[in-house]
Amino acid sequence: MSTSNTVPGKLLAAIKSRKFAQIARLCAPKVDFHGWTPTGHWAAEDGATVAKIVEAWFSPGSGANTVVWSNETANSKAATLEYEVSWLAQPDDQPRVLREAWFMTLKEGRITSARVYCAGLHTEFPEVDLDKQRRSKGLLGPAPATKSTAPTVRAVAAKAP
């Protein structure tokens, strides 16, 4: 989990508490921000716009976000933050899950550049028949034989030398 006195820790705390305006204060006056999500490429040159972009990624929703897991690295010049966060769009809605990776350049404790990569929202993972998919792609060979024609497999104990 993150340490709240590092830049990645403060960033994650702002996202967790949905206090997106705090993200603007973490950015240098002239920030080079780029984020890639399934909905497109997001870019900003100031902290206020970065905060609005991150808020858009977590909308709609209310209440605190739940940090499922996170990992960070930080020194005086660079930082990374990876996390998975879940939240409810509405009280009766199923949880939304978002995974992101932030790669940041720092100067004097502020973000001067950031690259954010996000695979997109994950709301539900349907059951998948992997064997059926593999057969359809020719990765398993023919469908399993019926019981009457299936070869018998026996385990034979090996003799000690």
C-alpha cells in the first residue's frame, strides 16, 4: 500500500477520497500529462485540467473509492503508481473496477510529467469456457471423444532401481 507522504501516496489518497482537486496541487504549474484509455488519449498542460480528467475517469460515483491493491516507487526525480480501485456508480449498482499505471517525473516534490495507462473499466467478468474457445481456434485438436471410444489412461507405479 502507499505511503501518504510520497507523491504517489498523496495521489492515491486523493483518488481514494475522491478529492480530485488535490491532484491539481500535486502538479507543477506546467505539467506534461498524457493518459491513454479505451475511450481515447487525454492530454493536459496544467494541474486543474489533470484533476478534471481524473475525475471524469471515476464518474459517475460518490463516496470513497476502495483501493483493492496498489504498488508505488518513488525517489526525488521519478515515481510510479499502479493501483486497482473499485467504487459504486450508484448505491444499488455493481462495483466498477479501474486499474491504472502512472509513470511520473518529479521536480521539487511535484509532478512535471505523467504518463497514465488504463485498460478501462471492468464491471463484470463473464464465465468463459476456455476449452471451447481453444477448440474453436484449433488449439486443442478435435472435441473430446465419447466415453466408449476414449483411450484408457492408467497410472503404473515405477519400480525402484
